Amino acid sequence: MADSKDNILLPKINGPEDLKGLSRGELARLAEEIRRRIIETVSRRGGHLAPSLGVVELTIALHYVFDVPKDKIIWDVGHQAYAHKIITGRNDQFHTLRTYGGLSGFPKRRESPYDAFDTGHSSTSISAGLGISTAKAFKGEKSKVICVIGDGSMTAGMAFEGLNQTGYTEKDLLVVLNDNAMSIAPNVGAFSSFLSRKMAGRRFVYFKKELQNFLKSIPGVGENILNLIRKSEDSFITFFTPGMLFEAFKFRYIGPIQGHRLDQLIETFNNAKNLDGPVLVHVLTVKGKGYEPAEKDPAHYHGVGSFDVSTGTPQKSDGPKVPTYTEVFGKTMVELGKRNKKIFAITAAMPEGTGLNSFAEAFPDRFVDVGIAEQHAVTFAAGLATEGFRPVVAIYSTFLQRAYDQIIHDVCLQNLPVVFCLDRGGIVGEDGPTHHGHFDITYLRSLPNMILMAPKDENELRHMLYTALKQSCPVAIRYPRGKGVGVEMDQRFKSIPVGEVEVLRTGKDLTIIALGSMVYPSVEAAEILEREGLSVGVINSRFAKPLDRALTDYAQSAGKVLVVEENIRHGGLGGAFLEMLSDLGIDNVRVRRIGLPDRFIEHGPATFLREKYGLDTKGIVKEARDLCR
Ligand SMILES: Cc1ncc(C[n+]2csc(CCOP(=O)(O)OP(=O)(O)O)c2C)c(N)n1
């Protein structure tokens, strides 16, 4: 593959207006140049490769036909917006993608006037688009609002809530359904099997036959209708398949059209542009288009780290092979699933990301992928629990935010034994503020009946999962993204007494209470401080709820306490500890808290961000010295 130096057209594109004078042939060439730029950049910076490669022609066609930023494009999830960034004047900065201070991997209104709405979590585009369209109508502005949403993101209830209201209000809205038959993994659900390409298969043939028989059975009229329909196989498909579904929502349906054919895309959007009211254009694309390894394995190339462009193989990471928390969770689930046939594993469209793929292979009838439907996943689990099953819901910390009411209303209120496993707790790195998982301690700690824990290492994660499945109430375990600590793994499971801390070191001058990922850095900090003459104790809190009363004894004996957690300070473990002191009338302890500040955390390498916010050994040492001065 030629590299970006061979790009001729791209350097001349400083904004969408520069596309308008290009011929169709030049636009096709530009698509290749943009692909090259994306592949090269992502191979160095990591990012969402396959989703972005799949929409290069679609992005060019939209910018060619519409008048952005007057017209608004809302990219659902926003992980496919790299071509959009490149076209809208950010090609020069594209090499900074996902780096600290560089371009975000997602649309950001603060980054560019061409980014109409910030995204990162899925299925928000139709609601946001309808809001924008409603506002524009109110202000008397005439411009188009376009929502680009994938078939995976269409599995979420929120997308249907948006469709439902749009159809009802009959507001102007163009929804582009980017159908590549994939979520991260192959898409799931009845809706996805309704989309046309699937209907061309066996089920469609069966459906068609049934329909023919039915129509034939209607004397007189049936045969006439059938003849009309037979005229074109294409119209037969669109008449009876996805079109029907969207038309039921009062959308005008156009498609399916080939998403890598610029001529088809441009013609269709030119037509759609002149239609008022809700319109849905159904576009068929290939995820990973134009890069062979990504086309072959779109799930792997959905989101990647750096890789070698010629082979597609990941760049080797240094250091010893240490399993990730995700891998340890996945493996432990299989072990526990063997012992306990009541365990169900539930994911919201992330079988690989959560590590549940091995459970899915081992126990397919006890594994459920609900699609991108976190709210449904939680209430579905609650239903299973009422029937005596032991559901484990594995959802990234950031995405579980979406199911907050279901956790409260459907799980905690009924005190149901659902286990929540929150991967990516804390700072996640380059995906930035939409993906950091640093609110979970706060949002889960306040819920009655909930037990909330965080392991200090991958071995403790195993024991926590084992412990969680022995409880008869809701339990949440949050753990960080990436590799474990590299500790030895116990083969036998241990039950951890609920609410009991683990004392790792005792000290007279200061007690550090640490949670999860902050435990080992705290121990290292204590060792450094000891060499400086300070006697520092370290307690692995293990639980953020319930809190061990014994903590107050350790606190009082040292008189000074530093609480360290990879969560926002507000409402976190430190807050819980202060509440406990206050409730018990203890006022002879000085307390400091290390955690994240009350603002959204930017994107950048996780280690860099941890250092920036004092969430590492150095930061703990500094704060401890200060407190002991
Ligand atoms: C609420 C929420 N849950 C999960 C995710 C993780 N996620 C990011 S993209 C994606 C799949 C999206 O599929 P689709 O919309 O079809 O887009 P494609 O990647 O196939 O282009 C998922 C599950 C998310 N971003 N938001």
C-alpha cells in the first residue's frame, strides 16, 4: 500500500467546500487517500479503525451534498468520524489523534464547528438530531439535520424512542442507517435479522413463499397484487422488509443502497435533501472496507492499539506476559460457570471486550448478548434472579451509567442477587471523557442493599467474583482497564468477609486507605516514606460499601489518614470515610483525599493522566509528606 506522501488531493481539502468542485473520479481517488491517512494514523495511535474505514464514501457523499456546518451531521457513537475530521479542516492535525492535547477520537463541539454534537456512547443521535431540528424549526431556520447511526446502535431502546417521537411529530430529520451487519461483534436481535441482506437468505425465501401462498389464496385480487410485486425482486425486498418497519414509524424509507458507490450515495442524498419530514436512508457498508485484515476480522479491528500496516499484527508490548483483568474475569466466569449451573452471563454487545466470549463458547445457553441495551440487560438480569438464577452482568463502568434507574428500581429495590462486573473502572486513557469509568464508586455507593468492591489485583478479582456469587443481594465489582499486577494466582477460591478491610502494613504516623488500583501504588509510597523516617500503614479497603468500622480505629491510632481512589473525589470512598467519622462523632483525625477532581477528564495515555492527577506512587508520596508536615 502506498503511503500518505502519495496523497495528491487530500492536502488540498481544507473544508467540505473543497469537495464540491471535484469530479466523481476525483472523489473516488480522495476516498482512497483518506483511507490511507486513516490506516497510517491509527496504526500509530490506535483507535476505531474498521468503523471509520466503512464510512469513507458515505462521509464524502454527505459533505458533497449537504452544506455542513449549516446542515448538521450527528455521528452516532462518533467512533466512525475520522473521515469527517479529515475533510473538515483537521487533516493537518490528524496525526495527533487521541494523543494528549491532540484531536479527540470522537466528535467534540469544542474541537470544531463541524462537530454538531458530542458523542461516545451509542444511540443518542436521533434524539439529539430531533432536538436540533425542533430548535431550528422554532427559530425559523431552514437547514438539514442528518443522523448517521449504525445497525448495532439501532439495537438500543433510545434509538427507537427517537424514531418514535420523530415519526409522531413529523419533523424534518434524515436518518442514515449505516448497516454493516456488525455491532462490535456480529449484530444481534430480531431487528438486525429484519434488515434486508439477511432477508435475502433462507428466511427471506421462506417468508416470500408464505406470502405468495397467502396472496394466491385471496380470490381475484391476490394474484394481481402478486404480479405487481413480482415485477421487481428489489422492490419486493424493500416493500416487505426494513421499509415496512421504518414506515410504521412514519419515516419515508429509501434503500438499501450500496454504501461504497459514490454515485448511488450522491444521487440518493440529493433526492433525500428535497424531502420534508422524517426520512431514513438505508446504506449497506462493509466494516473495515479497503484494508484486508480489517475486512476479514472487523471485530478485532473495531478498536485497536498500534499495529504494523503491512501485516496488521499488533505492535509487541514490552514486559512480561501478564493477563488483563478482562481475561482473568472471563476465565474465572468459566470456572464458576462449571460449578454452578445457575450462573448466567450477560453482555450488552461486548462479548470480547468484557471477556465473556469464553463463557459464551463453554455455556452458550447461559450466555446472553442483548445488543447495545444496557438498561434492558440489567432488568433482564433482575428477571432471571427472581427465578433463582445467578446473573452476572458485565458492562463497562461508563456504559452502566445508562442503566442507573434499572439498577435502583429493578435490582436494588427488590434486593435481587445480580452481580455487576464493571470493567474499565477509573481512567481508561485515549478514548477520553466519554469512556473514563470514574463515577461508579459514587453512583453505586449510594444505593441501599448494594455491596461494592474493587480488587487490588487480578487474583483478588477472582476471589471477589466468587464471594459476590455467594451473596443474596446486589453486588458490584469494579476493576481497571488493562493488565493485572502480575501476581501469582490462587487456584482455590476464597470467600472474602463482606465489608472487612485487609491490613497490609501498620504505621504510627499515617494510615493510607486505598481502593482497587490504588493499593499497590500506596504500598510503594509507604515504603518510600518509611525510608524518609515516616511510619505509614496501608489498608486495602476492598469494599467501598459497606465500610469497615475498624477503619476508624486505624485512623485514630495514626491521627492522619490519606484516602486514595481512582474515582472522582465527590461521593467516593474518601467521602464515605468522612461520613463515617462524622456519623460516629470522631473529630480527632485529619483526612485528605486523593481522587479525580470535579470535572471531566481529558483524553491521553492512562499513565500520564494518572500522574497528572496524583494517582500514582509519586502523587501519593507528595500528598502524604504534605499531610505529615
Ligand atoms: C451505550 C454504549 N454501549 C456500548 C458502547 C460500545 N460500542 C461502541 S461502538 C459499538 C458497536 C456499534 O455498532 P454500530 O452502531 O453498528 O457501528 P459500527 O461500529 O458497526 O460501525 C459498541 C457496542 C457504546 N459506545 N455505548
